[in-house]
Amino acid sequence: MRIIDPHVHMYSRTTDDYETMILHGIECVVEPSFWIGNDRKYAGTFFDYFNHMSEWEPNNRAPKRGMKHFCMISVNPKEAEQLEMAREVIAGMMPFLDRPTVVGIGEVGFNNITKNEETILREQLQIAKDRALPVIVHTPHNNKLEGTLRIIAICKEMGMKPELIDIDHNTEETIQHALDGGFYAGITMYPRTKCTPQRARDMVERFGIERVLLNSSADWETSDPLAMPKAAHLMLQTGFSRRQVRRVVWETPYEFLSQSPKFKAVMEPIYKDV
């Protein structure tokens, strides 16, 4: 089974993870920007981070193990409260968007659903709209339904194309709202704070396979870079056809990400005969 993990933080993973992921069918990863575990004090540290994701990972660590690596850059919602610094980062990230491995904006969204978070979310969505870029949107850990509905309302108000937006980290109470809005809907298999593969599998059965994206969001907390192949195996063993599983773990992320010409130019076409 060919697999794309559309949301994983390889900055925090080892080279052994790359090798293990390849052996389990993961051929491509997309790494959105995330909160690195402590609040950064200087805009320059963001630029070093963007440089690492857009050059070192795709040109060194990943290809040595046979992995295709792309990234998305942004000011993460957890780092949006310091407006002056966040805006300095947004202004300085423009050259990175032109790099061949940067395929979108993300992850943006809400952490505590504050005024400053919304300001920074809107400013980055506007960049994505102007450049017709795919976006990964982070829904908050707390008050998730409220945050998700607010994200949907903002996107509609701004005239964003829903097919360019992956509203991520859905639960059973939010996913139908994302799908009804025409967005892609991400389900994150993160053991303690989000979904297990079993819960993700049950959500796919309940809400369908169209525009649903599975991902691991693996980072340096308790997480699993093999969550995608584990979910695929579970689905195959519990009533899903190979065609349905391939749709969720390969074709749907391929279609979403291929809206970036940079992604489409590098990745192989979808195999229809497997």
C-alpha cells in the first residue's frame, strides 16, 4: 500500500524513523510548521527553522532514505500572541514560499481562539488566497467545535476556496461541519490527545472516504510515525476494500497536495491499477 503522510513533523524525528516509514509504505511526507516546545523570542529563529525544513530535510535526510519531503510554513497559532514578532515572521517568510519544496501555508488556526490568533490566521489565509496555496488549519485542543466553526466562518467570509483547505485534527463532533463546507477534513492519529487508529478507522466508516485525510502529526511527544500504515492495515482487516483504503491514504492526500504545482511536478501520478 502506497502512503502519503500529509502532516508529520520530521524536524523532531530521527533518521531511523525515515527508514522505518519507508519500509512500511510511506513514500512521501509533508511537514507543516509547528510549535517547537518553547516560545521563541526572535523572528530569526523562525527563519532558521523554515530553512531547515525547506532545504536540509528534502535535500539531505529524506532523500538518503528514499523519502520525498515537502513542507508548509507559517506562524503556528500557539505563537500568534506576540503580534509584533508574528508579523515580522510573516513578512520574512515570503521568500521561503518560492522554494521548490514549500507547497503551502500551515499549520495556521487556533490554539485558545483569541483575537490575536484570529488576526494572524487571517493575515496568513490572505497570503494563501493571493497565491492559491493549499493550507493546513489547526483546530484547537479545547473548545474544538467552537474553534472549527469559527475557522469555517472566517474562510467563508474571506472567500477562501474550501478545496484548498485541510481543516485538521477533527473529532466526531467537527468533521461533518468541515465536509459540509467543502473542505478537506483531517483526522490525526496522535495517541493521547487526538485519535487512535481504531477511532480514525471508525470515523472513516461513519463519515465516508471522500475528502478525508489521515495523518500522524508525529513529533517529539508521545506519537507514532507509523500511525498511517497501522490504520491502513486495520482498515483492510476490518471490512474496507483495498480500493477504499488506497483512496484515504494515497489518492486523497495526493489530490489535495497536487493543487500545488510544485508537489504535482515531483510526485508520480496516482496508480489506478493497484
